[in-house]
Amino acid sequence: MLKLFQIVNSLPPVWSEKSPHGTLGTYMGGQIVSLSVSAQDPEKGNVTYEKVSGALPPGVHLNKNTGAITGRIPDIDATYEFGIRVTDVHGKYADQIFSIDTRERDQCQSSPCLHSGTCIDDIEDFKCTCAKPYGGKTCQLNCVSSPVGIDQNSKKIPDAQMSCHYCYDDSAGVDGRLHAPQGWVGQNTNSWLQVDLGREMMLHAVANQGYASSNYYISTYTIKYSVDGNSFLDVKNGTSIMDFSGSSSVNSVIKHTFLTPFKARFVKFIPKTFHSKPGMRVELYGCDV
Ligand SMILES: [Ca+2]
Ligand SMILES: [Ca+2]
């Protein structure tokens, strides 16, 4: 009977005048916040807090026992409005609307792009448009001197991604790595050595050597490239297909920088003129896109 009397006569909690009603402030993306809302029950009993409408910023949470609002502010320009209900032990409640303003942070402010790259701000991120020949997240790489890793000494490109066509004798695609012990050997100008980079890259340069232990080397070769492995384009010098000079001896490394860097996943090396048999070992230089 006493309990029933208490429930009927229990007054709802009252939002604290000291609590920052309405807007809880403006915060920058990435900022860690620790705010709170509070209400007291006239009967001095415990109260709980619950969001009953709207939305808190993603990553920000309300503690139902303490009214604490904590978390990491999202990197976005927005106003989040939400209703919180405070309830006493008798089920009596009071609602209040709150809001939090968030501001996208300019991730370009610290000038993260190197070598005259242009920074573009993004959500929680930035993108660099790099000046030639630089690449990488912050334009930190010189793409002309960044090997993709065909080289025998790094083998970042797995064996399964090296192939060849009209290979001479038991020569295989994997033999075509720069600094490989022997080298890839084709039969004629219908032969080719192919490298699948595993992903699209922006390619800036190429290097080749001849076959190591015989006098097989390529005098000139052409390059075809593709993003899908089906339709290939020629690397051109203006309107005509570019001839790349090979090594004049088997072991010297001859490197060429492409006039225009190109985006590709598959690259074919095609012998055009050669000494004895078309033998070669290759590396490409470039950056991820
Ligand atoms: Ca009460
Ligand atoms: Ca941003």
C-alpha cells in the first residue's frame, strides 16, 4: 500500500539547469569528447538515461546510468539532434532534446603531400595528386626508380604471375626475372614474356638484360599492356609503336623511362630483333594507383 502511494505520488525527474540544454557544442572530426547530461529525481532516487529519438554522431555513445556522452567525433559536417529520456525508479520520466554539431577536419592542413603534390581533403583521409614522376600515399616514392619487384632478388611478383608464349625449349615465364640465373628465351618474334602485376599500377620505366649463359639477347623489343588481360594496347612513341633497345651484351641492364607513364596490370614483352635467340630478363618500375 505504501509502495503504491509512492508510485502515484512520485514526481518525474527534472533536467538539471546546470546541464547544457539544447546544443552540446561544436566539435572537430577526430576529436575525443566526454560530455554529460544530467537530471535529478525529486525523491532522490536513481535515474537512467535512454535515447528515444534522433541519432547521436556515429562513434559517440550515451551511458544509460551516468548520462555521460563519450566517443570520437566523425569527420563530417553535420548536426545530430537526439531526444534523451530520463526515467526514475517509478517509471516517471522527462524528455529533453539535445544536439551536437560536428565539423569535418581538413586532413590537408598538415600539407602531407610531398614533392609538390596537391592535397585533396576527404572523409577521415586525404588524397595526393602527385607531380610526375612521384607516387604513393604522400608522393614519397619516385616511381621511375621504384621496382615493382619482378627482380630475382626481390620476387614481389609471384612465380604464378609470370608466363610466356612460344617459349624456347623448357624456358618458362619465371626465368624472365631481372638478375635471374639464366633468363627467358623465346623462339621468334611471335614469342612473348608476360608479367601479371596482380593489380593495376602506374608504370614509369622498364629495364632488361639478355640471357645469362649463352649469347642470346634482344636488340629491340616492344611492349603491350592491359588492365584486364584481354585487350592490350601498344606502348607508343607518338603515333608509332615504340621500339625499346635491349642490351648489346647479355648481362648489362638497359633501362628506359616511358615518355608517358601508363596504367596496367598485365605487361607483355615482345622480341622484335635479337641476337641468335630472343633472351631477356626484365623489371618494371612504377607506383600503386
Ligand atoms: Ca520520482
Ligand atoms: Ca576531412
